[in-house]
Amino acid sequence: LGVHNRTVLLKHQPVSLLSFSASYGRNSSWIFFCEEDTRIQIVKLLETLRRFDNYLPLHDIALYIWQKGNGPHLTPVPEFCTDDLNSYKAVHCATMFSNFLPVCGDPVKKEDIFVAVKTCRKFHRDRIPIVKQTWEGEATLVEYYSDYAETSIPTIDLGVPNTERGHCGKTFAILERFLNHSSSKTPWLVIVDDDTLISIFRLRKLLSCYDPNEPVFLGERYGYGLGTGGYSYITGGGGMVFSREAIQKLLASKCHCYSNDAPDDMVLGMCFSGLGIPITHCPLFHQARPMDYPKDYLAHQIPISFHKHWNVDPVKVYFTWLAPKMEDSFTEKKQRRIREDL
């Protein structure tokens, strides 16, 4: 188990464990999966692995390996840490997590992001005021798309009837309007639900790492039938981010909804998959509420979005988890110093 006997793979698409094992299992004693934010101390990792004779199942694939109780037992390894790099525990850790946003340059300008909010008449009174109390002020370009035009908000009637589910017709109407009927050539479009809570401030930093001249489709990635030739998609509740180039390629392909109430996020995933445009996963977008995730999972994150107002105070959620804070500016300056040192 030597330091020089290792292979590092950067995989953008989902992988099959069986194919992974077939490709690398014969010549490798270990297959170690990690996230892009994981920081690894290779020497410490190798020291840790020497204590074991067989592989260590990950929590995310434990049910796959467990085989209804007949598989290998889970093995706790304290050296696999979820602590921050600056934690006092770091000296004992083989792996750790960074807890800051990636910054690849200056944040994207506010006027370079257009935010489209999907809503309907029955939610104008309870959900839209929450948006206005929380994140709307972070954005320069925001429009509310509904089945009813109400000037006091204002909302725009796209001429697509409201549906109880799916909303594919409305989403594609938003994409077409952004591409062909907006006066500016804004490079980024963000589509959110009226009960999505989002930090545009942090999103601007994240988008500094992406080129809007490339087809980018970004958010929290889910999968449908991936083991049987399915596809990945960006779940809509956490927010879907499109580059203008991605929308141009999508609409030019003539891929469209099979009905107005088809699931928009899944249809988009199917369309982009057919075009060969990758779905870019970012774990900082969230389809659910903070309370729906383990505390340890969120502890090393600076989240960009959460979804749903059910049984929570959404204003409190926003100001607790997403509102711009002084430490955001401090962290950004700290990251710039680290990059300059590197």
C-alpha cells in the first residue's frame, strides 16, 4: 500500500459500482469515494487503511452492500472526519471538509443573473411576500410568472394554465421568454419556485467558477433509472441555473414537454441528456428544508438554497442560513489570500 501506487479519477457523471470494481478492483486494494470538497491527507489515509484487511462500506452505499443483513458490517473510522480544515481535530484526520464557497474570480455581477419565480394566483398572498421580505433585494432582475397578472406584485401571465403538478409548460415558456423576448442578453437564468429560499449573494460567487459561454445546467442533481439507461436531472425546488448557451441549445433541439403538467425538471434532464450536455451537481442547493438534513451534513456547508415553507418560519430560515453576513465577506477575503499563496 504505497504512496506512489494510486490513481485519482474525477468523475462528473454517475458511475456504476460494478463497472468501477471491474475496471479498477483487480489492481487496486482500495476504492475510496469522496466529494469534491473533501480534503485528503494521503499519508494519513494510507496509515488508516493499513489497519484493515477488507473494504470499508460508505454510508451512502451501505444499503446496497448490506444485502438485507447478509453483507459486511459497517466499520466506523474516526479518521474519516467531517470537521473543518481548521478544526483542532484536523491533526488526527485523514479526510476533512472545507466549509467555504469556491471563489474562482470576482463574483458575477447582479445584473448578469435573471431570476424567474414560478407562482400561481392562489399563492400570491402568502408566498410572494416571503420572497420580498427575504432574498428579492439581493437580485437586480426578478420576474414573477403566474397564471394571473397582478400589477401590485407584479406578476406576468404567460398564458399557460396553472397545473397542480409538473409545471413543464410554464417552465418552457419562461425559457423561451428569457431567450427571445428579454431586452438584455443576461448570461444566467435562475428558475425557482415561489417557496424556494435562495442566496443570490452566494450564487454570484459560485457562478464565478463557470463560463456562461458554455452550456451549463447547475443545481442539486437527482437521478431517474440510472442503472437501466436513465438520466440525471436538476431538482426544481432547490433552484435550476442555466447559462444562456444551454437554453439556446435546448430550444434549438425542439425537445419539449409532452404535456403542460409533465415534471419540468425531469423533462429538462431528459432533454439535456439527449443533447449530451452534462448535469452539474452542486450540493449547496437543497430540495428540502434545513430540518430535513442531518446536522453533520449541513455543518460543513455554506448553503445556497432551501425549499418549502411547510412547518417552518421561512423568514427565520432565510436569515439563519442564507442571508449575507459579515463573515461571508471575511471568508471571501481569506480564500483570496489562500489562492494567492498557492
